[in-house]
Amino acid sequence: MLLIIREKVDEETLKKVAEDLDGYIKVVVDIGRNILAAGGKLHVDGEQLMLEDESLQADLWGAGIDLETGEVDFDSMINLRPGQGNTSREVLDKGIRQKIEIIIHNLLR
């Protein structure tokens, strides 16, 4: 299940978006609008959903959260953005990483 999350989710919704990857949730975070797409198997699908919802490409970053450990990672092919100074699949900018973590925490935890 792939959903755009605009406000804190309930336990039932959290479990549904975690079903695709057995407790791990891929997310695409819009750091400008403070929302995210959660679920699915590919970050690109969440990215497309967010673009259709009028997010700006420059504000979208791929990440993931392991529900068992609570650990957030910042690894996604959609993060490869040499034009924005991100030359890795990892989000390199500490400020952007912090924004991603805050949004994930506010909406999914």
C-alpha cells in the first residue's frame, strides 16, 4: 500500500504501509510541504505519487524506516542529484537529513 501521509498516522495505517516490505517502510519525504509518501516497494513510485500531488522535485528525498528498530536510513536512487550537490544515493546534507527525520518522526512514529 502506498499512501501520501499529511498527518500523524494511526497504528492500523502504519501496519498497512509496512506490509510491502515486512516491517520496513520506504518513504519519499517532501521537505518543503512536511508530508511524505509511505509504502510500496520502490521509491520512484512514491516520488511519482508526490509529483502528481504537486510536490517539487527538488524537495523530494528518499529514505526508509525500520519499524522494529526505529532506525532511519537515507538511501535511495532518487537521491542521486548532482545538480543539487548530492552525488550519492545517500542524502549527504546534514540539514536535509535532519528535516527528513523530523517529518518521519512527526508523521510515522
